Amino acid sequence: MKHFSVDARAEFAKDYVFPAIKANALYEGKYPISTSLSRPLIVAKMVEIAEKEGATGFAHGCTGRGNDQVRFDVTVGALAPDLKIIAPVREWNMTRAEEIDYAKKNGIPITSAAKKYSIDQSIWGRSIECGSLEDASKEPPEDAFEWTVSPEKAPDKPEYVTITFEAGVPVALNGRKLDPLTLIEQLNKTAGKHGVGRIDHIEDRLVGLKSRENYECPAATVILEAHKDLEKMVLTRHEVLFKQQVDAQWTFMAYAGLWVDPLREDLEAFINKTQENVTGEVRIKLYKGGVQIVGRSSPMSLYDQNLVNYNIKTGFNQAYSKGFIELWGLQTRMYNILKRKAKKK
């Protein structure tokens, strides 16, 4: 039997995480889809090996309750439809306790954390499920976390970091140019030590279940917040509002196992076009679990300090505001006039 270990972290950062940053990918406004993003890449690498080795099957350990079975099965079906998909845990209808017992009997080592929780991690985040976390009314215990300290134990002094973006993706940290993987890894450590990136929410799984999910996503939390802020500085209001809809659909496609669907690429074409001017720097304050944007600048900024300054004469003609307000509220005013007339009858 052969075993293959593939280090695809750099590829994952550049070809999967960076598109997610451009799309401000937060499923249901909370989850940076860290586990979701890794699945199509895992499948792609396994299919490559399967083809080289002449394999006829594709096995995975997903149960029948989670999202990953969808991501694996759909992607395998698209990339290698001739491969037979084998999912023993799902097919044998095993509980988690039965899985652990099976592993023990067959000499498969399990970490102490894995005995208590179901854990997945990539450079973009760490997900923790099961065990005591299934009681949605209880605060997660500290032993569930590895990448972040509790905010109470975080440094008493804030730390400032500056992220430089070029065409929508981060390229430098505190003025130092870094490759995608190194930048993410460094920011994971920096933000994690300040307790930044803990996520606890009720998530709607694709298979219909609601689940209590816990994540540690330090770098993702910081980068996405910074990226959204910079976008608001360089994109028009119309672009920002429409892009929110596109971003949400792109994120759902990635979350729902449809990475290989053409719509994801179609949406990405629009997203990439909007990112042409998303270049600049964002300064972030990290303190006791909090992320605060405290400064931003861009050569493509639509923010003009001279126009918004209340104390100097500017190119903005204040007299135009009266006419704008008259037209802006015209139909609202007409509706309410008619409403009052109707009440008097």
C-alpha cells in the first residue's frame, strides 16, 4: 500500500484563500469558509494521484450529517466521474464513539483533542465541533482552542498591524513584502496571541441541520475586515452594494461544494474586475479579542478630505443639497399626503 503526503499550502493560499479574500467570503456573515475552501483542493490532489496510480476508488471519512460529504462527492463526480466513492462511516451508519472504537481496534492513533472534539484545520482557520460544544447554551471550554488565547489572558497593550493590498489581495505586513502563505501564517500568530479570531455561531448546514460551530480564524478575521474597509474607500456605492450580493453567492457556492460549478467562475470574473483598484494600506488595532480599523489610505481613494471638510470652502456646492432633498423625498412625501387624505374620509 502506498502513502502520499502533499504540501499544497502555498497553492491553497494563492488559488483558494486569495479569491475568498476578494469575495469577502463569510458564510452567514460569520464563518470564513476555511474548511470549505480546502475540500476541492484535497479532491484535486487525490484525483491526480488516483489517475497516476490507476486507482478505481475514492474513499473519505465523512458521515451522513455534515457538509464535507457534499463537497467531496460533487467535486469527485465532476473531476473524475469514473471513480467509485467509498464512505465507510456513512455507509456503516457509525456514531462518533463507534468510529473511535474502530480506530483503537485497528491501531489508528487518535489525539486527545480529537477524542473530545471533531477538528479540521487549514492555514485559513481551525474548526472545532462535537462533544461538550453541542450544548449551544454553554461557553466553549478553553481546551477547545489552540491558535488563540482567551481575551482575558491577551496582552494588556494593543498591537497595531498594517496590511498592504494590491488588486484586492494582501502582499505585505507592516511594510514587509511576504508571499501569501507566510503572510497568513504570521498574521495567524500575531492576531491569535491577542485573542482575535474566535467565532461561535449557529450555522445552517447544507444538509438541512442547524449546528453549533466554533472556529479559530485569526488571520482571516483581520484580513477580511481590512479588505472590506479598503473596498469601501475605492469602490463606488453602487459597486459596493451590488458586490455584496455577488460575494454572498460566491461564498455560498464555495460553502455548498460547488467550487467546480461554472457559476463560481462567472461570479469571480465580476469580483476580479472590481478588485483592480483595491490597492492601499489598512492599519488595524488588535486588543483583547477585538479588531478595530484605525486608518486606511489608497492612491485610488474616492474619499476626498477637501470635499467633506466642514470648515473650508470646497468644490462641493452645498446649495445643491436642497434640490436633491426635494427630489429624493418626493414620492415618500406624496405617499404620506395621500395617506392622510384617506384617513380623513
